[in-house]
Amino acid sequence: MDKFTTHTGVAAPLRHSNVDTDQIIPAEYLKRITRTGYEDALFSAWRQDPEFVLNHPVHATASVLVAGPDFGTGSSREHAVWALNDYGFRVVVSSRFADIFRGNAGKGGLVTAEVDQEVVEQLWDLLDAQPGLEVTVDLQDRQIRAGDLVADFTIDEYVRWRLLEGLDDIGITLQHGDAIAAFERDRPEFLPTTA
Amino acid sequence: MGKTLAEKVWDAHVVRRAEGEPDLLYIDLHLIHEVTSPQAFDGLRATGRSVRRPELTLATEDHNVPTLDIDKPIADPISRAQVEALRANCAEFGVPIRPLGDADQGIVHVVGPQLGLTQPGMTVVCGDSHTSTHGAFGALAFGIGTSEVEHVLATQTLPLKPFKTMAINVEGELPAGVTAKDLILAIIAQIGTGGGQGYVLEYRGPAIEALSMEQRMTICNMSIEAGARAGMIAPDETTFDYLRGKERAPEDFDAAVAYWRTLTTDPDAAFDADVTIDAAALSPFVTWGTNPGQGLPLSASVPSPEDFEDPSERAAAQKALQYMGLEAGMALKDITVDTVFLGSCTNGRIEDLRAAAEILQGRKVADSVTMLVVPGSVKVRLQAQEEGLDKVFEAAGAQWRNAGCSMCLAMNPDKLRPQERSASTSNRNFEGRQGPGGRTHLVSPQVAAATAVVGRLAAPSDLVEV
């Protein structure tokens, strides 16, 4: 995984709450067996609408998405993170993320920057006033900077460390193979097997 | 201070704990299906890793599979490729699989419990958010993403931050005609789709203890719709009776039961949050909008956006009414539906089919309505046929299908057409969930059956006697 320290890019305001993962990527696209190539699938239903925010030419290169509360609810599909990544997003800003989505994002190198809804509203207003404005998301300092606005964001400390270092979770866990083997020796015998 | 049920199960699975790091948790059962696993197996191949414990892993085919002509090759080439990829991956890595045509094929969350693989105190994961279903047994069960699927395949563990705990106390008794589905829809409407975020919910109280295992699964299944990662119910005699004699139940059953009895929240344990629901005040419940929190008693009317004080909720209601093609103020019972879907990991078990069949017995599905009955597993289908339920559904004019996820998420050919409206026993009423442009009202099996007869959203009590 690539290291993430700070990112500056065009931000797009998505004035919706409860952006569920079926909206981010409908189930139809989940039949593919690859991990990349989902840029066409991102918000595919909403993108049919010419007025949809990502269809505005000023957002053609958007890499920061600013959304309302409960972003990423619903299905556990990691394809939602892959679709956001493939489209070019590096950061989603929201006032509340669904747990599974946030976990998936951390694995996929997509930063979930959580701020108060008040900050989301300020960003929306700023981005409406200055469409195409570039926003800086500084993971080192946990800070969002946009025009005159400076706001702190929260992200899980361990996830932040992993993103900053670009570390692979499985590699970290496999270093603890002895602890796993020791645990396995003590598991109760009545537990079921599938074989 | 004592521990909650969730904390007990968590603590019993900690492989490694270190300051500033997530706990490394051991996973007792890993269920996989065709949609969220191919990229995980690719990851193993790319890194030369193997599946650490294939005998703690079980695969089934459910999301993509057709519910008609299952003896023929899957017609959709992309779906077929995904199902074939699962079979090839399982063969390569030695993972047991219950493929289409197998007597144990079905929705992953129906198959695990019916085999007796889901047991109290276990940790269960699957690349599927409705893994919360298994919490009905007092297991800590939650959905994971594909990177985590790969992680569990490779290590049989997951690094996780402890969840907070929330007690959902359901006091009193559910009135006659009010089901577990109505209860969970009412809970979600009360706490909201983000209300459980960061929590494991523990459903407690007399109304929960009175539920059957299958009803408890319906409740825990939709914990994710309240934003929670998992939902749990403490195991009791109902749980033990359900497991006794199941194929994968412990050989030394009594020893297991002795341990399982310890899996209750201690009297002096504290939850991080508490919610109380009065079961006696509930009635059949239905969703009107495009998220599962947008629900009301069936006797109510479609709300107006002005009814909501919170600006986000108001905007969401406005958008939902537009998508759903509904006018504020119209009675929910005046909403006509085109399709009724009975099935899914929420309500596709034998008790759900029995409840719907009881209502359809001697009645007809309205001419304007197409009704699909999709059992959650092959076993459920065979059991229903043994009881003659298939004949009841077919005599009423409903379609009797083969097992799978089907129209719950429309990855197979079972889909709504644009603007088509369904009453569905599934779990999500998101935009386009049951097919692009489709409109979904979430209901119980009983309301689904009554709605099929009337052609409008209806409760069994709205039907004339036959």
C-alpha cells in the first residue's frame, strides 16, 4: 500500500445523508472478480442525472468527497472503496461513517476524515461559493484546510499510523504466528468444524 | 465489575493484546460466498499465502444464483464466472463448499445455523454485513470487507478495536399479530440508521426471551440496519433446544451447554448505552422511504418532510418521497404494490414461510400482484415441500422458487423494473436495491402475504375471513 501523508485536490460537495454502499456501487457491478476497474460503477445511478455533482466539469478531477452523515451504510462490499479509489478519490469527509465502510477504507488506502456536521456544512457552502476549490487533507496533523477554513478531523489512530507507513495488515499479523498457534492449542474441543 | 455478553465472547478470543494496537481476535467460523471472496483469494495467490484453517471455513453460493432452471448452467456469463471462480478457489485452497445443487446450498446466514455450525460464544465472520444474524445464538458475529476476508483466510484472526455495548431492552409482550420483523423495524426507526454505530447491540428482556431462534435471527440480522456491527442475544433453553441434534452440534453436548450457560451479561455489568422499547405498544410496521430507519406503523400515513426537525432527515425524507413516488399524507394502506417478495436472510426460514402460507391458505394473490417465494436454503425448501407449503403458495398464485438471495439485492435475474413497487420481507429499501428504479417497502412475512392478497399494503387483520 502507498504511504499517505497529505493530499491536496479538488473537493466535490455531496449534499446527501445516508449515502449507502448500494448507491456508491450497485450490486450489479459486484459480479466482477477483479479488484480494480470500478470507476464506471461509482454512483452509477446518480450519474445518470446530468445535474449530479460529479457530472459538473469543475469536479472532473475531484479527489476529495464531502458528504453528509452516515456515509457508507449498508452492505459490507469493499467494492465501494475500490470504486471511490478507481474514480480518483483519496479522501471522504463526513460527519459520521458506517463502521464496515470505514474499516474497508483504511485497508484500501482511502482516508475517512470525520468532522462535525457543522464543518461539513461550512465546506459545502465554501465549495458552492467557489466550485472546484482545492482542499488539503493533512493526515500527519489530522487537519483539513480549504480557503480560510481550517478544521481538525478524527481518524482511528492505528489506521492513521498504518496509512502513514503504508503497511499491510496481514504482514503485521503474520509476525504473531506463535501467539496464534498458542491460542489454537487451547481452543475447546467441542467447537465445530466445516470439513 | 462484571462483563457484558459481548465482552465475555471478545475476551475469550483475544490472541494478542498490546498497548496502542487493536486486539488480535481469533475467528471460530469464517463463512464465504462468491461475491466478496474472489479478490481475497487473488491476494493469497499474489503473496503465496495459504488458507490457515480451511476446516473452520465454509463456502456457499447464494448472491448470484438463479432461482429458476438451477439444473442448467447459469445463463448470465458474469454471474457464472463468479460462481465458477468460487468453486475453483475452494478446490485450490481446500475450502469446503456447498454449491448449487447441494442439499446444504442456500443463503450463507441460513446455512450456518441450520447445520449447527453457529454456536454460542463463537466468533463468526463473513464478507457480508448480515453476518449479524448469527448473534441470535450469543455468538459475536459481524460482516467484514474483502481485505478482511483475505486476512481471516490467511491468519484465522482479525485485528479489531473493541466495540462499545448497547442494551436494547424490550419490555412487555408483543401483541398478537406483531412479529420480530415489526419489532426490529420499530427499533431501527427509534434509534436511526446511525444509532448503533460503533456498538454491539444486546437484545434483552421478556419480549426477546419469548422469541423462537428463527425470530431472534430476524432481529439480529437487521442490527446492521441500525448501524451496529453486531447484535447478540444471550443463549438460553430455546437456543440449546434448537442446536440439539443438529449435524454439527457438539458431541459432548452437555459440556458445551455448561459453558454456554455462562454466556450472559453479569448483573453488575454496565452497558455504554441503554434503549428501552415497549413491545406491547407495537403494531405491524412498514418502511415508506429509502433507508430502513424511515418506517412507521402500517396504520399511519406517509409523513411530510416538514415533520422532521433535523435538516438532514428533512432533506432525506424529501428525496425519499420523490424517489418512492409517494405523497405526504396518504394512508400507507392505500399504497398499491406490484410485487411481493418473501425470502432473504431476514425472513427466508421455515417459520417465515409457514406464517405466510397460513395467511395465503384458501386465498388468492391479487391479479395485479406477482409474488415470489424464495426459500433461504435447499433445506428450507424441502422442509416446506414436506409440509405442503409449496402447494399453498402455488394454489394462491405465488411462484415457488429455488433457494438464494434473489430479489433482496437483485444480483440474479429476479429484479424489479423501474418504478415497480414491492412489499419485501428483505432488509434494505435503498434506492435501486431490488433493481434500478425499483421501490421497496420492507415488511414482515405476514404483512407480505396479506399485501399480496389485497394488492395494497395490508395487515392480516385487514383480510376478510375465509
